[in-house]
Amino acid sequence: MILLVGGSLDTVLKEMGFAVKWRRWINECLSIATISLLVNGAPCKPFKMGRGLRQGDPLSPFLFLMMAEVLNRLLTKAAALGFF
């Protein structure tokens, strides 16, 4: 059972059995994202996002479900220990 306190996505992937290669790919997808804004109708120079995924990224739902599974397991464990 995965139990994390202040854990990261990489820790979750590791605990779920993902190999280092896969974890690096996911990390790379999260760290290389750049965006550009429209200012007065003209695109500005692209800049690197601090964190997260771009809107509509197909990877987003899968990563969300992994983190939701961690929350589910934490809540189940807390209920079993009588914290609820």
C-alpha cells in the first residue's frame, strides 16, 4: 500500500513500480513545457512554465488518476485507524 506524506509524483510512480526510464520520461514531459501568451493580439516570446502540464495535455488525466489513487489509499488507511 502506498502511504505518502508530502510525496511527489516521482515517488508515487516509483512506489507503483514504474521503471526509472518511465519516471524520467514523465519528468521530462513536465519540465519542458513552454507557453506563449497573446498580448494585444500578438504572441509574445515563449517562456518556460514553472510546473504542471499545458491545458489539454493527454497525459494529465492519467497523472491525476495516479495521485487520486494515493489520496484514496490515504483516506482508507485513516478510516481504518479511526481518524474519521
